[in-house]
Amino acid sequence: MTRPTASTPPSRFAIGKGNLLLMAGAVVLAAMYWSPNAVAEKPVAIPPPSAQALAGLAPATQASETVVFAGGCFWGIQAVFQHTNGVLEAVSGYAGGKKSDADYETVSGGRTGHAEVVQVRFDPKLVSYAQLLQIYFSVAHDPTQLNRQYPDVGTQYRSAVFYTSPAQKAVTERYIAELDTAKVFPAKIVTQLNPLNGFYPAEKYHQNYATLHPDAQYIAQFDLPKIANLKTLLPAVYRDKPVLVN
């Protein structure tokens, strides 16, 4: 598989985006997790965080706040939040590892500790952290998949929230507990909670990828349905025109 460069846009056809050829059983995994007839994860309608879960989350006073979400390929996560009202910027990047390893080629090896992530900067007066969590768990990804998001396999595709305040951590923990207790998903949520110790923007060719390449098979097959699901399940926070990275 030809690895993508700035002049060769990434392709996730055949074996997904991870460097599966370096993994034992790569061919078997590819057959299991990818086929031209594969479909995106089905969205799950979930309730918003309860008042109890939101206890301790202070009223919005700042012009903007930030959280970093991981949940598979950053193309789809970025696209979903770019179509969310109140989001000021959604930037694809890497978090969880060292700055020296924060590049696509290295992260794709799956040994850096990094996850593909999206840094979401939002106006809390227009969209709440609670609403972002509801979007993240319901349509942006499947939080029950461990170290993968179909069809991409590896720790770099793990489900994780990199929080930027103790309040974000507490609210997210309580919300996960509520969702697990209510059994809204067929399996237990495996989303990790980690403090954000560094965010490193991805290469330019990864930014706005779903908007720039809507006809790419991976985008049409796995990411455009997420945007459509956002519009259907949470129309109050959906925006038709995405806010793009300059």
C-alpha cells in the first residue's frame, strides 16, 4: 500500500488507514474490517447528560473553550464537529504521545502513544460541553470499539477524550456511567479519559478532508453518513455550512 504524502492524498481503501501490513494477521483483519460493501456504524440516539452529571460544570463565561476528541479516523470526527453550531474551529491532529512522534507516518505505526484526534474549540454560549459529548457518543463514533474504529485498527484509532479541565473530566465520567447504566449501547463504553498534555496539528492535507474529498470512497462510505446522522438526530445543533480550518 502506498503511504500518503502531501502530494498523494491518503487512501483508506483495501486495508483501512492503519499500517496493517506490519501487524500479524493483517490480511485477515483487512478482510474482516473492510469491504466495498461495508457500511458505517449506525447512530445511537442517546439522552443528553443529566443535571446530576453536569453538577460542577460552571456557567459559560469565556468566549471559547477547548476539548480534544479521539474516535477513529480524524477525518470523520472533524467533519461532524465542523457541521456543529457553536464550534469555532475543529482541527485534526495528534495527542497522547511525544511532539517528536507527531507526524502521520510515525503515528500510523501504532507505537507512539498518539491517537488521531480533533481539537474542538467552541463557544459555550452557543453549544454546551454537554451537547458536544452527546454528539461525540451518538454520531461521531462508536465508543464501544476497543482500539479501533471500523474499518481502521490500532491504538491510534482508540476512543478517548482529552479533557482540558477537571470539570470536563468529571462530567464525562458521570455521563459515561449514565450511558452504561442505561445500556443504550450493546456493549460497555471503552472511551479513555486523559488530560490533554499536548496537541499537535496534523499535516495540511488532512485538514477539511471530508469537505475537500466528498467523492472519495472512504469519505462517502463512512464519514458522510455521520454528518447526515447529526442532521437527523440532533437538528438543533446542525449547521449546513462547515466551519473550515484556514
